[in-house]
Amino acid sequence: MFEELHKKMNHFWNDDRTLAQTDPEYIELFSRFAYDEVVHEPEANDPKLGEADRCLAIIASIIGAQGMDAFEMMLPIAYQAGVTSVQLKEVVYQATPYAGFAHALPYLKKLNDFLNAENVAMPLPGQATVADDERMARGEQVEIRLFGDVMKDFHRKGPEDTRHINAWLTDACFGDYYTRGGLTLAQREMVTFCLLVAQGGCEAQVRAHIQANLRLGNGEHFLIAVVSQCLPYIGYPRALNAIACIRAAIGERGEDDGMPAAHEPDTDRGDA
């Protein structure tokens, strides 16, 4: 499937000329690495990371890194790999609380253009599962599932002047987005991990979400495989920072529930 992306890349237009015409050496350098060496390296893969989830991870990292051209290039590949229209939408929706509306909106519009070209009827089936009056309670349930009992009453903790942000994290971020259908909770956490890693400068949040991934069964080798597959799109510094966070999280895991106090989300800062 990723060999097909190499072919599509050769037909990707830039100022009415394909990259294959203007930069054939660049195409060869990147394609050989990303679509051969990375894809076929045994240590860069994990049996749990299937083709569809690999595409979800890469698309999330591209959004986090703000790479619209690469996003457009990846959409047909993801579709061919079995990623559904709903899953593609949910990745972009999930990006909204972590990258912000200003960054997510252009990707939603580009995705809609792609789905329209594929003759997909929209709007897609709704994926909301929470009523307005359930958002806080359901969000807290998700937070506790991901980060442990420290998140109980999280929306009431922290300095008074920023407590409203904790409440927003609970009801909007976790209550609205994490409870949606289309992606499993483990997939959402993988996507969130990729979004954060690709942005850079989010190490506190990356560490917290590594712990959440571990709680959901996305283990150390799986997360390293995810970072490895995203590396061509986000670069070595952010990928290596992510691996350092993974190593630190694994080294500091508690023996009881896998979340020591040192890595619990900081309720004063809202590291969740």
C-alpha cells in the first residue's frame, strides 16, 4: 500500500509540474526511506500496528506537524488501507482539542473535499454518544480510565483562577470528544499521542498520554513502532524526544497500576 503512495507522490502537482519532474532526487531520497526502509524495518513495526492504524498514526502526526500537502497525499492511501470515512473524520475531530480549531479546520475542509470526490454522502452518521447533561460525568469516567483515580473531581481541583480550564478538559475534551464512536479508546489515545508528539514542546502532555496508552494496552514496542512510522513526516528531533518520553515513562512506571505520582497529570497545570 505504501508503495502506491510513492507512485502518487510522483504525480503530486506543484506549480503545474510534478515533483518527479522538478525534484527527482528528492523523491528518490524520501521515498526510498519512508516507503521502503521504514515500512520494512522489523524493529519499526509491531504486530498490533496494522496497516489502517499505521495510516491513522501518520495522518494524526501530519496534522500535528501542520503538513497539508502530505495530508492530501495520504488520504487516498489511508482509504485504500481500510481506514473508513468516519475514522478519518474522527482523527480530525480529535485534533481539535489538541491542535486547536484554527489548525484543525483546514484539514476538515480538505477531508470533506476528498470525501466529496469519492462520492461519500455527508454528513456522515453521527458519532456522539453523550447527552449535554452527561458530559462532565462521562468525561470524568474517561479521565479516570486513562490516568487513574487522581482524576476524580479533577474539574474541582487546582487554583481557582484556572479551575474552569480543568472543567473544560473534563466536559469538552474528554466528555465530548473521547466518548465519540468511530475510533476505539486505544485508537484515540494513539492518535492523541501522535498529535502531541508532532507539535513539539508538549512533553508534559506526551508523558501523560504515554501512560494512558500503556493503560489501554498500547505497549512500549507499539509506541516506538508508531513513532518510527511517523518519523519521516515529523523529523528526527520530535521523534527522538517522543522516544525519550517513552523510555522515561516505562522506567518510572509504578508496580501497582502503572501510574506513579511523578507521572500523574498535574492537576494544577492540566497536563491531561
